[in-house]
Amino acid sequence: MSRRLLALSLLFVSLTPGWLFSESKEIIRLQADMSLLQQQVRDLQKSFDQQGAVLKTLVEQLAEQISILKKSVEEVKGSNQQTQASVGAKIESVNNQFSAVNSSLDLVLDRISKLSQQIAETKAKVEILDQPQQSSQGAPGPAKAGPPSPEELYNTAYGDFLKGSYDLSRQGFEEYLKSYPDTELSDNAQYWIGESYYVQRKFSDAIKAFDMVLQSYPKGDKVAAAQLKKAYSLLESKNTEAGIRVLKLLIATYPGSDSAQLAKDRLNSLGVPVTEKAAPAKHPPRR
């Protein structure tokens, strides 16, 4: 049977024209090329799929990084806003402190100006007192006996205070009060006794002296100044609560005075809020 089939095949081949066999080979070659092309297309598609997956992953990672960066920028922006607000508050606080300092300096400069004028007046009076006394005929007359006048005693004691001779000045003012306890300058003399103790940091004695001004001369023009220096003395003695009470009383009683302004500045430096009330006008100052 097989021999028969083989013989038939050979007969078919021998009988087939050459041109038909040639075309079959070309078809087979084209089919092989087509299969190769299809394989290449499949490989290319697979490569595109792989690269697309990688690109998709990269895009997702980039989007995540952008989100993180955006969040970081928002946090930095919020932090900057808080920092700016904090810096603005600090700048305002510093400006307020500078304003308080400038106010205090203005008061100090005004007091220095008044004090300089008083020193000049005192110096002129001392020079007059130091001039030799002449008799009506031009010859020196005999020295006059008797206690010095109130003006001589006061000016001498005040001059000693300005020179820094505080013990001697205090003795002079005490002598003035013994001889002239009820004059226009008696409250001033008692006040300068307190000042002489204060500059020597004898705060307990200073408080007693300033209390004498308040008790003995409640209508004098040194009451506000005495209250201020009493408060300072209490603060220096670490009696802070009492010092604050006296400062507040001063502001409530003499709100328009230089002493009240200094009291406000001191309370502000202590971080104590200040409230004011109407009060009588201050007296014109005397030295």
C-alpha cells in the first residue's frame, strides 16, 4: 500500500508543471515572512506594554512627590505666617517700650533743666551772701549776731545736697525745720531730708522721712514727689506689693503730675496694668 502511495506521489510530482512548484515555494516564503512579522509585532506590543507600565509607575511616583512637596510648601507658608505674626508682636512690644523710655527721658530732661536753673539761682544767692558787708561810710561793719535767716539756712542746706554732702545737707534741713517748722519751704526741707537718705540707699529712713511730708504737710506741693519716692524706697526694700499700692494711689490722686507719669512708667516696667481716675490739679513745683 505504501509503495503504491509513493509511486503515485512520484507520478504527481513528475506530472506537475515547474512553474506551479515555483509559486508554492514563494507562498511558503511569504508565509514565513508574515509569521516573522507577526512575531515582531507581538514582541513590540509586549515591549510597549512593559514600558507603559514603567511610565505609569513613574507618573504615579511623580504625582505623589508633587503632593508631598505641595504639603511641605503649605506647612512652610503657615510657619512663616506664624513667625511674621510673632515678630510683628515683638516689634510692637519693643516700640511700646521705646515709647515709655522716651517719655521717661523727656521727664528727666525737664527735671534736669529745672534743676540747672535752680542751681544757677542758688549759686547767685550764695555769691551775694559771700560778698563782704560794707558800712554806710564804706568801712567793714561789725558782724551781726543772731541766727541765720530762713532763706540762708535753706539755701545752704540745698547747696550741700547739690554738692553731694548729704549728711551735712540733712543736718541743715533739720535745723531749718527746728527753727522754722511752718513756712512755705518747710515741706520742701522735709522732702530733701528723705532724698538725702534715698540717695544713700538708707531706704527705711527715707520712707519715714517721706511719710513725714505726707503727714505733716498734706497740702504741700511735695506730696506727689514724696509718694513717688516712698514707693521707690519700698520697691528697693523688696516690699513690692506696698510699693505698687503707693504708685497706684499716686496716679489716682495726682494723674496729671510728673510724678504720676514716672509712677506709670515704673508700673509698666513691673508689668502692672495702670488705671487712672480724675483728681485735683497738681501744685506748681518748688525746689
